[in-house]
Amino acid sequence: MKIVIVTGGSRGLGASTALACARRGMGVIITYNSSPEKANQVAEAIAAIGGRAAVLKLDVGDSRSFPAFRKAVSAQLEAVWKRKTFDVLVNNAGYGLYAPIADVTEEQFDGLFKVHLKGPFFLTQALLPILEGGGHVVNVTSATSRVATAGVAPYAAFKGGLEVLTRYMAKEFGTRGIRANSIAPGAIRTELGGGLSEEFEALLADQTALGRVGEPEEIGGVIAGLLSDENRWINAQNIEVAGGYII
């Protein structure tokens, strides 16, 4: 059984990814920062379909907490799965900010940087000793790093940096047979950035070839599918899952 860690797994893309992995027979460790109730609800949903899940608190923006988090992961691996290693890390946790470059504060910039680029870098580094050889790192990036959308410059810049980092992970981790890929969602109906207003959703739908915004399940299913052995030759790629956003 593959064991998957999904950061930010209490809602949105993370929750859909955790459920999709569980449906494919994988064990899941869900992390949350501020919503333990929602994370436990996801774990209960996984248990209801016959899966196994553990829930751990993690602030991806606080890299000082990562050594303690690795110890907590090791404890859960032993207690729930009788394992010392896990197989997949999905760096998904994040949040949005809508503000033009002229209005972004240094504090806002630093906050986004810590969660969307620094966090995945050092969390992956911290967990590498217990990541199984032949495993996989999946980084959730964004279609905004390909298409310039006014108001999300720092977010998009760090997601673009994470896309580049993914290729370097693939290069350096390949000696252990570990793959690294990134998934770039387009407009998705989630709570990120406060959710989509009816007017904004209509605008995004009009800019998407399929004429609508996506659902979290349409991202989670792609991530879970990417982890299958049938896709083991996909490596060092940024896969956009956006329904044809601004093409």
C-alpha cells in the first residue's frame, strides 16, 4: 500500500486529492493548519469507504516546525501502517491574495513566499530521509504562472518558482528513483482567496475553452492517477489541468 502525505488536506484540492488517493487503495496522512474539524471530516469520509487516514497539524509557513512534524509522521506511519517510510508527498497547502503589485505589502509578500515556495522546499528536504525510494513528490502550482492575471503577481511568481523547483527535484532525487511532477490547476471552485463570486466565475468560465470553472475533484483525480504505476515514466513535468484556460 502506498502512503501519501497531502498538505492542506482539510478542504478544497487537498481534500479531493486525499479522497481520490484513498479510493485507489492508498493510505493518507492529511495535514491541516487551522481546521482540525474539517480534516477529521475528510478522515472520516476516507474511513467510510474502507480507507485509512491519519490527521496531523502543520503550518507550512513555519519551517522551524518541520523536524517535529517529521517525528510526528514517523509515529503515525508506525502506529497506523507499521511502516517507517511513506511513498508520496503532495505539496498542496496554500492560500490566495488578490492585490495589484502597487498595493502588496512586504508582509503579504513574505507570507506567500513562506507557504508557496520556501515551505515546500524545506518540508520536502525534511521528509526526504523517510521518503521511500521509488516514491513521488507532487507540487501543486498554478496556471497563473503561465498566464499573467492582474492582482496575483506574488502568488503566481512563487508558483512559477515551485514549477522550476520541481524539475530540480526530479533531477536530484532521480538517483533514488523518486519522481517529481507538478500539477497546475486553472480556475477551480474552491475557498482559495475567499472563493469565486458569481461575476468572477462567469468571467473565468468565458476565458476557458470548456466554458466553465473546474471542480476540486477534477484535480484530485488527476493527482491520484499520476501516482499510479502506469504513469511511472512521467517525470519532471508541469501538467496543466485547466480545461483550456486562456488558450
